[in-house]
Amino acid sequence: MTTTENSTVMPQGGSDSLWHGPMRRILLSSFSGSVIEFYDFVLYVMAAAVVFPHVFFSNLSPTMATISSFVTLAVGYVGRPLGGVIFGHFGDKLGRKGVLVTTMLLMGISTMAIGLLPSNELIGVMAPILLITCRVVQGVAVGGEWGGAMLIALENAPGGKRGFAASFASLGAPAGAMLATGSISLTSMLPEDQFLSWGWRIPFLLSFLLVLVGMVIRLKVSESPLFQALDQEAEKRKVPILEVLRRYPMQAGLGIIVAISQLTIDGIATSWAVNHVVELGADRTAILNLKILGSVALLIAAIISARLSDRLGRRLPLIVGIVAALIFVFPMLNLIQTGTEGGFATAVIIGQFIQGFILGPLAAFLAELFPTRLRFTGASLCFQTASALGSGFTPLIATSLVAAGGGIAVLGWAWMGVLAVCLVGILIAAESRTRDLSAI
């Protein structure tokens, strides 16, 4: 980092604008990198709902094919906490920037490989095995991406605007989801046999071009000044994940619980609802197009709540979002159960707006739980573990409950129980908006 950048980009002071030269580049890198990473990750989610049961599990019954496809989806989410721990270790020991470059390359290669995989009709059981392998690499990559992209923005931002700056890594998720859903929706307009044969592969192969663009932006970003200020000699003897679990178990537990509130909505709206409504007879392309509107609602809500979190604190928007989610559980599930495009649109747009309201302050809330020397590992552990439990297993659990005859009533009560625990978690947590990051 140059002397000019050091004097301009400061975590607790400096310029009060997020849009001066170095900070603008940092925010662009955080946002664009997350867009690309989550384009790849959500592309798999969409394909798992409408493509993979027919391509990689065509020898199974429709219900078992769907469940098997969602199992591969869950495996990717299990890889996310692993990636958070691995890349969090190196991000806390060696710096944020190098991790960001590595995770982007891993994601691009694994996503392109999925687009080249032969079906199970050609290579049998090796097809789903290779699919799972690529999915695990995707999960590990995105597990490291979010923490690095979030911290490079948060640790460079003026203190009073940390919430909004940190949200740029999260804002990349709905933007990437829109691109992913739009691309698979366009190819789904092909005749059924062509779409399932080669059309679905095009969005996966295009990922590598997006990665090249993202790499150009990311390589120009400077290291976090808070990380540079650490006494690295003193830190060399420590293992970040062990320090987090030994010294900050309460913070890690609360962070995971609060984050699950947002990510269960993601699991229902992004994967299970799309598959369920299509299985009930709704038009696949129309449903995918409507899902894009849900991502727009999520993006708008996240921007609003991130801004509010810098004025009113992190806890208030999170509490409002979780309470709204509790109220909307059964209306959302009943709307989805209608099997109509209108019901799906209403459910997903409102549901993802609520999800976005929780997402906006979440990055800053998690980051402010931990000191700089453990922040990458701690925040990543919270968010990615919640991703595995929330987004990863929710579609599988929802499909299994409905298939077993429990219906949406059992699913609804189970979901409300989870959200109630999340609400207790944020009520227990302390407000962190005014904390000095260097003093935690």
C-alpha cells in the first residue's frame, strides 16, 4: 500500500466518503468478486433444482432424484465452513488479498468443470461422484471468498460507514443470483432435450470469462491497514480457529445462530420453492424469471438495512427482519403450495425482501464480534457454518418432510422454531456499531 493510500483509507477515520479513489476500488473489488463467486454458487443451486435430477440421477424415481440432487447441493454447503476455516487461517496469518485471488480461481475452475461433466447415462456412477467433487471445491472457495471480500471493505471503511461498506460482499450474492438465474432461464427456453443435453452447460462455461474480469479488478486492491498494523511475529505461533473456539465461543455461537435466520429463507426461496412449484406444474422458465425479481427485492432490502445499521445499530434491523420472517412463514409456504406463478412470485419477492433486511447488517455484525487477528476466521466460521445448516440442508429437509407426508404444516412449525431461536440470539447479543475495530 502506498503512503497516499495509507493516509486516505483508514478504518476508523480518514475520509468520510466511501467513494474516493482507493475506497471506491476496494468496494468494487468486494462487490464484483462476490457477484462472480455467488453467480457460480447459485448457478449450481438453480441447476440442482431443475437440471441435475434429470442429468446425473436419471436412473432414480423423480422424488429420489430430487433428493439426491439436493444432497449434492448440501455437500457444497458443508464445504463452506471448511473453506472459511482454511482460508480464514491464511487470511488472518498472511493477509486478506492473497486469499481473494486464490478463491476466485478455484471457483472459476470448478464451475467450468461442472459444465463439462458427462451425464450418468455416459459414465454411470462416476458422474455424480465428479459432480460432488466439483461442488465441494465450489463450497471451499466461496467459504473463503465472503470473509475476505467483506473484511477488505470493512477494515478500510470510515468507522461510521462500516455496515454499508461490509454489505458490499453480501450485496454481491443477490446480484450474482440474478445473473445465475437469468442465464439458466435463458437457456431453459431451448427445447427440453436440448436444454438438458447441452443448453444448461453454457452458463457454467461462461463463468471463466467472468473470473478473468474479476481478477483484473481484484489484483489492484491493497491490503487491509488493520491487518498491516498487526504484530505478525507475535501471531505466527497462534492457530486462529483454535483461538476463536477457545477465547470466543460465545461470540461464535451467537454469530452462527443469528446468521441462520437469513440463510434458512435462502434455502426455502432459492432452491426448494423453485423445485417444488415446478413439480406442482408451474412453467419452469416463468418461475426462474420470477426468481430474479426476488433477488432484486433482496438487493434493495439489504442496501436499506445496511444503511440503517450505520445509523441505528446492527441489532434493530436484524430484530425487525427476524420477527417479519416469523410472521411470514406460513403465508409464504401456503403461497408456494398453490403451485401458481402468482403465488410463487408473491411468496419469493416478500420472503427475499425480508431475507435482505437481515442480510444487510449481518456482515458487519459478525465481523465486529472478533478482533482483527481472528476476524477473518471468526466471521467466516459463523457465516459459512450457518450457510451449511441453513441454505445447505433446508431444501433437503423441506423436500424430505413434504415427501414423507408431513406437508407444509410440519415444515412451517419447524422453520418457526429455528427462527425463534435466532431471535433469542440477537436479543442476547450486544450492540457493536460504535466499537473500535482496533481495540476489540
